[in-house]
Amino acid sequence: MKQKDKKKTNRWVGKMKNVHLPDPEILDEIKEQAKFKTARISTKASQSYKEGLKLVQGRIMEIKSNYRYIVEINGELHNAKMSGRLKQFLYSSHKIAAVGDYVAVDVAIVSDKRIEKILPRKNALIRYGTGSFQKEIILAANIDQVIITSSWLKPRLKAGLIDRYLCIVALQGLQPIIVINKIDLLDDEQELESQTAYYKAMGYPLLYTSVVSGTGMNELKELLVNKDSVFTGHSGTGKTSLINYLEPSLDLPTAEISNYNEKGKHTTSQSILIPWSFGGHLLDTPGIKTITLHSEDKEYIPKIFPGFENLHNKCKFRDCSHIHEENCAVIEAVESGIIPIERYDSYQYLYESL
Ligand SMILES: Nc1nc2c(ncn2[C@@H]2O[C@H](COP(=O)(O)OP(=O)(O)O)[C@@H](O)[C@H]2O)c(=O)[nH]1
Ligand SMILES: [Mg+2]
Ligand SMILES: [Zn+2]
């Protein structure tokens, strides 16, 4: 009896975990008939179900409301609706479209573009809901890289934070680029060198930038061209300033104004992909602030912490935490000076905080 109940609950948890319903109204629309309808429709899904389609590839830039999207087709933005057939098919398979998804759009009727198919995702930027289900919320799909933005001063660079962001980016399966901004405020070159040498040695792309002097801005731009990037990092490090420097027409509000906004209204609550004039896109997503490390991530940290990727499999124990175990390759690397003690301390701090 008890067993049976438990099974039932677990099944629901599994389902809930993968659903992101952008609007609860969707449920009202289709909840009763969804199962019946999709059973019928999914068998048709692979067939040619409609005559006269003219399919072109597009990409979702923004989600406007229930199944209404802004789609980029050949560099131009268009309004598009989800086709009725796909709506129900997706509801049943839990694959609701996300910003960044590549789609097949029917453009046969000029005034009414319809998304007929969502193409497979390369990856997805995910955060977890705070509720007891911790459901997965897809912030965006098919993003290439994360610009981990820190500043030399105001606020002062903390390498421990870079470690933390590098772990998050690795867990999400994305490429990191480390940016140390406000380099015009550099007061101690040796200190900068000692704080960043490790990341350079580990092969991470690392740039020093300043929107005041222009240092590093061309190099940053080169790394962004034809890629889809998202900026993350503590507030005040200059993310908005960097973006405005690269794309002045965006004119996003920086520090002072956005603080004011936080008091009353916040304009964007959804992810948006903004095309760069030089190719590629900027992902603007308020959700990135809430991507953090969870206790469930703890087991992965010993394997993905910056610089440990090629060491952890040389430890005696496969699940070595690199803290108290014997014959630990990480501890040996610290003792021989390959890994600076500051990075190891940072690792220990991060690991034990989870
Ligand atoms: N000195 C200096 N100040 C900067 C630089 N970049 C941004 N700032 C300043 O830092 C503050 C925070 O910048 P903002 O772009 O709003 O940071 P965000 O919170 O990361 O988006 C603003 O007052 C900017 O003028 C820089 O390269 N050098
Ligand atoms: Mg900002
Ligand atoms: Zn170890």
C-alpha cells in the first residue's frame, strides 16, 4: 500500500522536473484532452500533415506570450505563432520552445508565420526553480559562451568568485571567457599577474578590459563575433558598460538607473536574444543571476574545479574529494607547486560550502 503510493508520487516528480510552463493558462487550454489529442497527433507528426507548406529555418529570439514568438529568419525579425499541431505535441513531450531554439517556420502565408518544428538543441542554459520540485527552467538554448565579468577594483577582484563561476559554466556545458574589467584602475601589476596567471596557464581565454581607456575592447569583440554570448558576474563589475561600448545603439541602463528600476518595475522578466551588429547574439536574461551551485552539484566539483579536470582521475580513489584522502593527485600538485595554495583553499571553501 505504502509502496504503491510512493511509486505514484515519484512518477510525478520525474515529470514535473522537466516541464517549464511559461504561462499557467496553457494548462487550462488543453489539460483534459491533451493526452487523447497527442496520441492521435504524434502518429501524424512525422508525416506530411499539411499541403502547401513553405518551411525555412529560423530562430526564436523572444517569447512574447502564449505561443507567440519573435523569430529571426535570414537576419530579419518576424512575429510567429506556434502551430496548433505542434503546441499539443510539445505539451505532451515536455519540450516547450525556448529562446535560442532553431525552428522550422512555415512562411507560405505572408501575414501568418507559423512554427512547425523545433530542431534539436545543442545545449541549454538551465536554472532550477526554488519550489520543492526544483523544476528545470530553460533560460535559453544553443548559447556558445559565458563572459565571466569581474573588475580589478570597485568591486575588487576576487579569484574565488572566478572559480565559482567557472564551475557553474562547466556544469552547464558552456565555454567560459574571463574578463577583468576596469583595468584603467590598475594599481598593482604584480598582484594582477599573480591573481590571473593560473587561469592563463590552464588555458582559459582571459582578457583585461576597460571602457574608459578602450583596452582589450577589440579583442573582446573578436571573441564575440558570430557567437552567442551571455554576460555574468557580480553587479557593478561593468557588464552593461561593456555591452554598451560594443553596441552603443543598445544604450542599456547602467548602474544608477538600473538600481532605481529595481525599486519599482523591472522591464525584462524573460530571456531575449539581441543580435550584435557585428554578428552573433547577446543573451539578455535576468535568470542568469539565479544560476548558482546546489548541494547536488557537490559531487562534480572535485572533477570540474578549474585545473582539476586532468588530475582527479589520477587520484587513488575514484570519488576522491581531494581533502583527506591518501595518494591524491590534487594534493600532490599543490605540494609540488603546480596548483597554487590559494586555488586549493578556494576549492576547499567552495566544496565545503555545498
Ligand atoms: N573606471 C571604470 N569604471 C567602469 C568601467 N566599466 C564600468 N565602469 C563603471 O562601473 C559602474 C558599474 O557599471 P555597470 O555597467 O552598471 O555594471 P554591471 O552591474 O555589471 O552592469 C558604473 O558606474 C560604470 O561607469 C571601466 O572599465 N572602468
Ligand atoms: Mg548591469
Ligand atoms: Zn584527490
